[in-house]
Amino acid sequence: MLRRRDGRKAVDDGVGMGPLVLIVEDDQRTRTLYREYLSGAGFRTADAHNGLQALEKAQELHPDAVVTDLAVPGIDGFEFCRALRQSAQTRDIPIVAVTGHPEYLNEPERFRHAGIARVLVKPCEPEAIVEALRGLL
């Protein structure tokens, strides 16, 4: 039996046995691009188009990692990340934030407070996301 990094049993969903990544992105084309690229790199994926949906999916699916845009509707990416950190079920999930706002990089404390492990600035190549995830997992 295969086990995930956290010791839980890995479930074969017919797509593969790679780590499950929750993609949080409101732009459908970007979400599809990330999903296809991550799947091709051996990750399983789930996705959400807003912060509230992402929080529900994270609680339900317990992903191995999260890739989130910071400017998503509902609750923004920072609030979503802080909510993940407040739950015992999701507090240890590594988070990669992707943002189109490079000025956010001038606020490292904001990322630290939200529990974000890596920050990438859009436009970023999907390879950068894969590299960040592999470094965290």
C-alpha cells in the first residue's frame, strides 16, 4: 500500500498516485493550464475558482499542497491561507501563492503571517510552479 508524506493511505483515483494539489484560480484558462501542466508532471489536481470553494475543498480533500492566486473572489488568497492555518486538518499544507501584484513582494511579513511558503509573480511559467511544489513536497 502506498502512503502519502503525512502517512495517510494514497488513493488511486485512476489518474495516478502523485501528490494532490489544490489549484485556486478564478481565471478558467489559467486554472486549466496549471491543471494540465501539473497533471503532466505527475501531480493529481483538484481546483476551485474562489476562496470559499477552495476552503471547502481543502477541508474535504486534504491536499498535499495548494497553489493559489491571491486575487480570487469570495475570500481573497491571503484570507484563504490564514483560514487553512487555523484548522488542525489543513494547517500543515504547503502553500504556493501566485500573484499578478509584484508589489506584494515588498510585504514579506504578510506572506509569513498567512503561512505562505513560496511566492511566484505572474506571468510565471508552469515549470516554476512544479519546481516550487517539488521543493516543498
